[in-house]
Amino acid sequence: MTPPVKRRPTGRHHGDLRNALLRAALELVAERGPHGFTLAEASRRAGVSVAAPYKHFADRETLLAELATRGYREQRDRFAVALGGSEDPVEQLAAFAAAYVRFAEQEPALFDITFHAGLDKPRFPELDAAGGEVSALLLPVARRAAPDGDDAFDLLLRVAAAAHGLAVFLRQGLFGMGGGALADTEQKAARTARAIARQDTA
């Protein structure tokens, strides 16, 4: 009787190569930022050949665009939950600002890819659409606080910019570390959003 042939392992098994590469890229972004890795490095991290990514992704930017799309959709879902806590548009904008900070702290790699990868949105229609979904969720709230269309967009932009700045400061350790720092920064973001929104509704 011929003994069974023992095959040498050739790396981790990947029934889902796409997700394995996306997970590897997220790990690398968390370590080095969105510009600090190559597709070859993502392949090695995932335990597959350097040619494997090209079955799913034309280049590194295509892989990052899929992760950025995921980032926008995660934000949309989180922000929708945050908005559901009140009917008052000022409080809804405050909740959005707090949720923005929380997303940046809890999903740092997705946050960095979504906002700092420098992706060309027109090249990636799904990414562009995902960003539009976030705007479509938030703009009606801003319009209820500032009925003029241009003013509403400006209000949303200022609230988001304030939340973004606070999120970056938190990530840089300017407000301390740990869960207490996150909670304090969420409160800062909410207070700032209220102040901005009330200025526009005064």
C-alpha cells in the first residue's frame, strides 16, 4: 500500500483571498499609515504569492479604495444610529460630532484610509457613492438647523471640520490616553458642534 503523500504547507489557506488581503492591508496601514506599504507586502502578510492580489485589485489604490468605501459605510451606519437619539437637529449634529471622534479612535486604520490616502474618487465610483451616502444622511439635519442650502452645507462642513480636528488631536495623544480621553473628546466635539449650530440658528 502506498503511503499518503504529505504536502508541505504553502501558507495560510484562503477561501476568501479578497478579504485576507483587505485584512492584511488594514494591519499594515495601522502600523505605517496608508502610504507605507506595497501590494507585495500585503501579499506576504496575507500568506499568498505577490501575484495573488491582481486577481482582485488592479493596484494598491484599488485595494485602498475598497477599504475607504468600507470606511464611509461604517461611518454612515454609526452616524445613523447617533442621529436616532434625538429629533433636535442641534443635538443630532452634536451626536454626529461625537460619533465622528469615536470612529476615528476605534477604527484608526479605516479613518486614515478614508481621509488621508489621497484617493481619486472619480476613478472609483463606488467610493464616490459611499461618500455621497454620508452626505445624504447628514445634510437634511443641517438643513433643519440652517434652512438656506448654502448655509446648511457650510454648517455641516464646520461641524465636521471641528470633529475631525479634535479626532486628530486625540489620536496624537494631546488629550491623554485611554477610554477617559475618548469620552472627554466626544464631549468636546458635541459641545463644539452645539456652539457652531446654535450660532447659525440664533
